[in-house]
Amino acid sequence: MKDKNRNFVANIKIIKMGQLLNISDIKKLYPSEWVLVGNPIMDDSKIDVISGIPIYHSKDKKEVCYIGRDKTSAFDKITLIFTGTFKPTRKITGIFNRIKE
């Protein structure tokens, strides 16, 4: 039964790849992955992606950049997004704050 579910999810991803999707759908299809998005529609601040066409996705950012590079010629604009959350690796403090031990 697991194999059937896995194939079903893979088929959905094949169908969705190349279609205009909003950011919530992209995050559901590719959780915690790097996604190369073609012709992104940005919000008013020009920082956040509202929707776009997923071109390529992977958990490895370098793979997306390397393999996805050949798939971008049909698009006017492209952007790279991460659909997960970043975990801070360092403690960030202000310039005048001292770290108390």
C-alpha cells in the first residue's frame, strides 16, 4: 500500500511541475526543499513570492542551481525559494549587547 501512495504523490508532482501554483501549494508539494520558480509573481514589497511555476526542486540547493540552470531558458524571470524554515546556527546579538554567560 505504501508504494501505491508514493507513486500517487510522485504523479501529482509530475502533473503540477510546469503549472502556475500559489506559494502555499508549492510549500505543500515540496516541504523543506529548494524550489526553482519561473516567472514568479511577487508581492508589493518585491521580496515575497506569491505564485510561480515550479521548474525544479530538491533538498540540495546546489543540485537545484546546477540542474535547474538548463531548464530556465523559457522563462523571463526566475527565483530560488526554500519552503521550510531556517534554524539559526549562531546566536545573533545587537552591536551594543553583551552576551551574559
